[in-house]
Amino acid sequence: QALSLIHRPHPDVLLLDVFMPKFDGLQVLQKITNAWDDRIHTILVTVGIDRKEVIHALQLGARGVILKDSAPSVYPKAIHCVMQGELWVERDVLSEWARSNAQAKRFDLTRRELEIVREILTGSSNKDIAARFAITEVTVKSHLTNIYEKVGVSSRLELSIFALHHK
């Protein structure tokens, strides 16, 4: 039903349940993203979601994740946020992510690794980072591999969310 409705007057925001009959929300999200690119701001609504599903949803184009038991006041805040081009991931989702990440409390980044994380947060590419610090792209990739290992993430997106959560 959601897939047929997006072809009518084009919605600005879609609140999409993760657990639906026939297709799950992530499958619908992928179809919507393929059809409409960034024109629909999709927020997933779920009872619970694990770290990998959050990352997958954001990679598929979701702009937010709201837990079903959230206060009603959260919904307009999330909608406003995603309409401004930002991501909305509820604090409870991020907290659960941090708790489930066994290495989260044991990271020990070097000064250079912290600088690289800051550059990742600004959207810099490996090439940009290499130029900024006068190192090679291979060295940047090596630093990123070490960072991922230390904090227990596996992608730039996960690293960005982890870094924002841990300041």
C-alpha cells in the first residue's frame, strides 16, 4: 500500500513501520529510495532495531528512526529535523547501540586518529584528509582501519554516528 501511495501526490515525509506484512520496512525503503531518491524524507518507526539495521536503513536512505513507545512530541521534532536535511536517530537507539558495542568503552585513539575522525565528520574524502595532513591515501586507509577496529564499527557512517554519540 505504501508503495502505491507514493506515486500519488508526492509526500514530503513518510513514516514507515519496520515490521509490516508482505514486505518489511527496509524492503519498502529500498524500493522507495530507488524510485524517488532523496525526494521523500523517510522515518522508520519501530518497536526495536539493532545497530546493523539502523546503519542499513540509513544507507538505504532513511533519514530517521523513531521508537514506537516514544512520546508523541518526538514525532514533530523528528519530522522537522529530517525536513531540514538532518538525520534523526533517537537517543535510546544510540544508547542501545553504545551498550551493545563491547569495545565502545575501551577505545584509545591517537591524536592523528582523532583528527581523522573529525575530518570524517565534516564529510572529507580520503583524498582530502591525505592532502590536509600531508600523508598518503594509503596511510589514511590504514588509520581508518585502526579506528574501526578500536571503536568496533565497520563503515564511515557507523564511525560518524559513533563519534557524534561519544563526542
